Amino acid sequence: TGAVTEAVLGALAHADSVRRLEVRANADTPEDAVRARALGAEGIGLCRTEHMFLGERRALVEAMILARDATAREAALAALLPLQRADFTGILEAMDGLPVTIRLIDPPLHEFLPDRTELAVRLASATHPDLHDRELLDAVERMHEQNPMLGLRGVRLGLAVPGLMAMQVRAIAEAVADRLRDGGRPHAEVMIPLVGTVEELRLARTETERVLAEVEAETGTSLDLPIGTMIELPRAALTAGRIAEAADFFSFGTNDLTQTTWGMSRDDAEASFFPLYLEKGVFGVSPFETIDREGVGRLVEMAVVAGRAVNSRLETGVCGEHGGDPDSIHFFHLAGLDYVSCSPFRVPAARLEAGRAALTDTETSDSR
Ligand code: PEP
Ligand code: MG
């Protein structure tokens, strides 16, 4: 096995020396970040923050979203801030010197408010002994959606809940300032999810810059954090030139982009009609696994070209599941992306594949 290990390490070293695509990992805990780094990840392309709001913090999140007044909301946000700051400090420490793209919260609301009846009763009995409290039940009712995946998620939630975006950005900024003070080399980037129009991104960017400036003034540090967006809605890809005016980077969320381009639920499609579609040859492989070059892939190519035309320094990557899929990695190489980001355990294979893509590309252009 010593010889096998040596051969694998040799192949990886060779791939690393020829590949043009950078390989980052999707990770949202310091443990995953350490694992990813050991497997060769060159940064975190997607740190999802919504998982950080579940578990013990759930009650705070419910209180924040359903708050009846500003005081209650601010109390919940104030309690969440130090917890978030510690989350980010740990990850920045594990990834010291490498980029960490932190995505602001993007939960479909049903993940936080799963059973509105139970929630209403629980909240009402805990905080409001009067179970007929109409106002509170109305708040819970308002938050119910028939299609949460197409609802109050991503930037929409950030813009709708006062103080939520500011709390997260402050936690990131303070974590960066802390690391700088400790002699670290933090490279955090702020990523805005589910943007459909440049106006949403401008609003989010203005708020982000306001909070960054505040923390800079308080800490006397200069925080030069890139601010970018996910491109995961067809409208975002189609208007990428406009969106690039307000973005330092694009990260393609091919999970949502596939879901919204095909109009197929990423949670349900594979279990329902996919076997029939595979059998009838509508497609040979799930578009959620391998990039659909004619549809979703075209949107990616168009958005890269349009974005770079407006901002020649625009950084581009992909952080959907496709970022770890071999065939898709070849496509992303040809589309000219700067990096792919995938689950930590897929990082070594992604490095190899990115190397093969570069070699295949050279051979093809040599024979032309
Ligand atoms: C995506 O949509 O591809 C993505 C990376 O974001 P998430 O899977 O968290 O929606
Ligand atoms: Mg997404």
C-alpha cells in the first residue's frame, strides 16, 4: 500500500501542478474546515450559516423572526451575535491565510418554523399566557408559505428581518478584527444568497458596508472584505452584467439554479419522476448531479462573460454539488471559472479532475 499511496500522491501533485481551477471546500464548522484543508482545499467556497441557527439556538431564531416588537427582536439578535462571532473565529482560524466565503443566512423558512400550529401554541404559552393572543398567531400565520423554497429565503429574509443581516456582518467583521489582533491572516468574504436583481444586492451591500465601517471605526482596523453574490436564479444569470456592478465575486449555486431552471424541486424530483425520465431517456443522468450543459451550463457561461465584461476583476466559482462532479468540473474549467468548491471528502478527486481537465484542454488546443 505504500506504493499505492505514493502513486496517488504523485498523481495529485501532478494534477496540482497543471490545473488552472482552484479547489475549495464547502464547510461550516472548524472541524470540517480542518478536514478540508488536510485534503488539500485552498479555501472555503461556501460556509453556510443557516445550520448555525438550529439546535439550541432555535428558540432565539424563532423569537427573532416572529418578534412582536423591536425590543424582543434586538434582544434575540444580541444573544446570537457572540455565538456567531465564535462560529466565524473558529473557521477563520482553521483556514488561516486562505479565503473563507461566508454566506449570509439562507434557510427556507419551514426549516425554522416547521409546524406553525405547534409553534404558535408553544410561543404563546411560554411568553404569552393568553392563548388567544391574535397578534402572535397572526405573525405565525403570516410566515406560513405554500412553497418555502420559493419564498422568504436568502437575501429576501435578510432584508425583511430588521437587524438580521447587520448582526451576521458584525459577527464576521468582529471575528476578522479579533483574528487580526491575534496575528492571524483572516480572509473572509461576505456572500449574499438568492439574489434575483441588482437592487437586492445593492441594498444588501450598502447595509454590509455600513456595518463594516462601524466595526472598522470601533476596532481601529481596516477590514477589506470582498462582497459578492450567489448566482442561483435564472434571472440573476440573465442580468449578470447589472449584478456585477455591485459584486466583487460570483458563486454559482447550481443546486438552486438547476431547481429553478428546470422547475424541479431539488428535494423531491429524484424520488418521484426521475426513474421514469431516466428510463424514457429524457435525460441520461440527473441534472442535479452533472451539469446540464445546454441549459444551466449556458446560464453559467453567459453570466461569467457578462459579469467579467463589466468587472474584469470579478472572481467566479461554483459551490453547488456540481463543484465536486468530475464531468461538471471539466465544464467549469472550459467555462473559465476561477474555482470549484465541494464537500471536503470530494476535494482530492476534484483536484485530480481539474488537472485532467487542464491536460485535456491543452491536448485539444495543441491538435487544433
Ligand atoms: C446552491 O444552491 O447550489 C447552493 C450552493 O446553495 P444551497 O445548496 O445552500 O442552496
Ligand atoms: Mg442555494
